[in-house]
Amino acid sequence: MESPAVTAPGQSPNQPRTAGILTAIRSTFAAKGFDGTSMNDLARAAGMSVGNFYRYFPSKTAIVEALVAQDVDEVRVQFQAILAAPDKMAALRAGIAQHLEETGPDDCRLAAEISASALRQSEISTTCQRMEETVCDMLLEVFAAVSGLSPETCRARFSSQARFVVLVLRGYGQRSDLSPDPMLSQLIRRSIDQILDDIPLAPAHG
């Protein structure tokens, strides 16, 4: 099954100029929130006039959708590297550990803002749902590669495991307590490892 595309209106987040704008405004969105940030604030953070900024993003909703799409593109690149690795499961574990280590306060604030805005904006809610489905699909692709199961069988057996991993990582990325907590990261890794430990050993017929 092909992963659903996550796109945003206007410019593609893959285009260098648009990607640069999104990178520049992330911290502003994280600091002031969806409702507290004006288009003037965002244009200023991007070093652009408001009129020029509107050429790229006609609304804050369009910006949030583009931010989510940019994140999905980055995750897709990471999964391509995992699938190309000799030991795919080890690469997946390493990628998860790196994600936990590199998720900083601004990332958490921005993720929480996007999640909150998804409750109010149906377009953003749909985009976030597609993002989770896309990440689940990529996890299942890795599970199929390491287990030797067909994609259909893998989806039937391990969809819940993939969703568990996504939900745990999403919750960690939206936490309100932003103080460093190495023990929490270790507990999350241990929980996810328990899920992943079963995947390579899954028999083709049960």
C-alpha cells in the first residue's frame, strides 16, 4: 500500500526557498503559539515583507500544513536510509534513539501547538492524521523487510505495534515538562524495544 501524500497548499516544502522560510519561522511559532503569532511576526522572522510572505503562505493554517509536510519529508528520508541499511532493525532503533535525543524544547512546543490547532482546524487535523498514517506505513515497510512477511500480512499483524510506536513518540514530542529527563527517554526506548524485539522473529505462518 502506498503511503498517503502529505501536501500543503501553495509552495512545496521541498523547494529550497520555502524550506528556508519554514525553518526560520519554527521558533517563532513555537514561542508565541498558533493564536499568538501574527503573519507580521512570521514575515519578520523570515526576513521578508508581509506581502511577499503571503505569496508563499496565504494563512497560518497553510503554514502549519507545510511544517507538517516538511517533517514528513525529513522522516521519509530517514526511513529510506533505514531500508538501505544492512541491519534495518538496528538502524531503526538507532533512528528512534536519535529522535529522542534531538527532540528539544522548541520541537515540543511547536508539536503541542500543532496538535492544539488540529482540534480547532479540520484541515490541520486531516494533515496530522495523514502524517501519522504515513509514519505507520513506513514502520510497517521496515517490519516487512526484516521479518520476510508480505506487506499485507505484516499490516494485519503489526499495525497496532506501529501505531504504538508513533503514539509514544508523538506523546514524548508534545510533553509539557521540557526539563531533561534521561530516565524517561530510557523508559520509552525500553518500551519500544520490547515491541521491536518480536518483529524479526515473527514466523511467516502462525
